[in-house]
Amino acid sequence: MSEFLETAAGRRIAYDRIEGRGPGVVFLGGFRSDKEGTKALALEAAARAEGRAFLRFDYSGHGASSGDFLDGCIGDWYEDARAAILSLTQGPQVLVGSSMGGWIALLIAREMPESVAGLVTIAAAPDFTEDGMWAEFSEAQRRELMAAGQVALPSDYSDEPYIITRRLIEDGRARLVLRSALSLPMPVRMLQGTADADVPLSVALRLIEHAEGPDIRLTVVKGADHRFSTPDCLKLIELSVRKVTQRTGVADA
């Protein structure tokens, strides 16, 4: 049964947490995803088997949390993640960010590195509102977005279209991580599939070339798609998290 965190911004964030030793693991989901996804549950099971602390939660407007998805933006979801980490965990955490969650995790690592023991990204999508949406909009779509405040895009994952709001695009521009220095002093493992139709391999290559840090590695899986949820992909995620926890320099506690 989920519990709820009331944030300073007045949002009610649903979460599931297991107690255990540190460094704990925090799963950050993707755009329109929730904490009940395959990767989140697999990581929770792995953490439980190891006796490690684990947290998964829904951003506002996602899953069981309060709010309307269309009212949200990267800044809101970053604030939700920040509140969850500061309020619901103890000590530095290993962040596992999937897709948009990878962007959120990078923001957390940039803004509060003392809270991040390690980082694992899965098909990370930094700056996607600018580089993957705005950059690919037609002039007609840009005009519609600016005039009407939103534009509808087809979705490969649902019969319902993605509604992209002007606020999402404009707020995203204030949260970009690939336009200025990005220091990642913690161990980082990036995972990416070659068959990802949403986040191309070029994004992962750009990210690893841009980030600065002593222990950053990228693993590319031929044929893996954006979901990255086959049994082998899940095993690779779990292995990457385990390796990062071993390299954090944070003693199990």
C-alpha cells in the first residue's frame, strides 16, 4: 500500500519504500510513467533480496500522486524528486533514472551532489523537451503551441496522443544540462539500446562526451528498445546498480 508525502509546494506524492542498509536506491521514472513499472518493481525486488533501502515514487500528475499531468513540467517533477529524496531517504543515494528520470537524476546530481552516491541512467533523455520536441516541431506546430498553449503528438505507447504544453517546453529551457558544465563526481553507469526509437544512441554519446567525472561508463545493448525491460536488460540494470553501490565509497550502514 502506497504512502504519501506532502511537499512544500502542496503536492501529494505517492511512494513505496523499503527499509534497509545504505546506500539506498531511488528509482526515477520516465515521462508519463509510474512507480508500478517493470523496472521499478524489479529493482525493488533486488533491493529487498540484498536488504538494501529502496524508494520508488510517482511525480505529481503521474500514477497515484496528486495533480494533472498537463499542469506539470520538468521543474515540478525535479522538485518532487528532490523532496522525496530529502524527506524519505537517509544519506547519499544511488539514483536510477529511466528516460526523463535520467534527466531528473542529472539535475539532482548537479544541484545536490552531496545526496548522490552513484548514478545509473537507462535510456536517459536529458534536454528532450528542447532537442527531442521543440527542435522537431514543424513551424505550424510551434505556432499552435505558442498560440493555444499546447499541441497534440501521436504516441507509440497509447491510443491517446501526447499533449505537449507550452509550459513544459518553456520550463524545460531553464533546466537544460547539456549546455553548460556537468560535473558527475560519483560513479556513473549509462545504459542505452540501439533500437530505441525515442532516445537515439546519439543522445547517450552526447551525454557521456559532455559529462565530466572520474568514473563514467556507457554500456550499449544491440537491439534493446526504449523500454529496456527484457529479462536480460533487467539483469543488466540490476548488475549496474550493484556495481555502482560497490564503488560509491559509502560504507553499508
